[in-house]
Amino acid sequence: MKAAIFGSAEISDYGYLEKYDLDGYMIICADAGLKHALKLGLMPDIVLGDNDSFARDIPDGIKHIVYPPEKDKTDTNIALDYAISRGADDILLIGGLGGRIDQEFSHFCLMKQALDLGVRLKMIDDINEIWMESAPFCLKKSDCARKYVSFFPYGGTVPDFSVKGLKYEASGMTLSPGMVQASSNEFDIADEARVEFSDGTVLVMLCDDRR
């Protein structure tokens, strides 16, 4: 099942969401993420959080659960737990990039938490698509709307890393934290890229330049 979690980071243009049919998603708002759902004309399935950053009253008819501000999990973490508990295995995080840097980094931790449970959590904004992989995978050129394709190790080394089908190919590398070894690649002639590695977690970033 697909779900969309709306965080509270500012979004100036919602045009990039046109490629997603969010009407088919479970809509979960983490506190002030409700503002984005309302602007998009979406009826959230639920609003979760401590209600410390959304000053307006929640409209009638929207299910919401208010948590105390002094809690062990962030609002986005609570929203992720809720989505997974309801069977979501493919989740978009919208409004999770471009806000406070500590909150933004916490979302990378949540991507790993989701991945360990067999769930893909992808963060998106107008120029970025970011997610993690724990096994070899393919990227199709037709699915990559961004110019740059970058790979980073997350939480440790990634041995036997190989990439075929991109402009710059590599074989048998060990991606190591503290080193930048596989960033700013691009699709060229091939229609599909194959990424292989024997262990670890790969952080995948599809990015455009900011205009």
C-alpha cells in the first residue's frame, strides 16, 4: 500500500507532485504538514503530532491524535510508525527537506528505520528524490526525471559496489563513509542502470540544479 506523509517544511511550488496520483495514497500529516494537504485539496486520513507548529484549528471531519510535546519520537517518526502499522510499504515524505537541518537529518535516519522493516521511504521535493537500498537494484532512465544520480554509503562501508549503464561506470569499489566516490553521475546512452553491491546500505539521490 502507498502512503504520503506531509511534513512541515515550506513548499513554494507544488507542481512537482503532479507525477504522483496522491488520490490513491493514504494521506498522513505530521502536525503542520496539514497545511500542504489542505492547499492541495487532499483530505488527510489522519493528523498526528504535538500540535505545536500548526496554530489553526484542525477542520472538522479530519481524524487527529495529539501527542504531548515531551515525547521520545518526532511527529514524522510517529507518522511513519502509523503508516507502517496500517500496511504501507511504499511511502513518500513530502515537506521533509529544506527545513531545520536537524529535522532533515532525522528523516535520513527514518529512511533507514523503514528500510530495515522492508519499507521504502522516499523524500521528495522540487529538485530531489532520495531513498535507500539494501540490495542490488535497477534505475530506468524513463523514471529518472533528475539530471544527477549519486550514491553514498549509509551507516558503514558498502563493499563490491558496481554501477553499469550510467555515464561513469565502476566495478568492485568499496564505498566508505568520509569519502565521496560515486556522486554526480548521469544517464547517457543506456536506458537502464544496474547497481550491485554485496552488503550495506546505499543512499540514492536523484537531483537537479537549483535554478
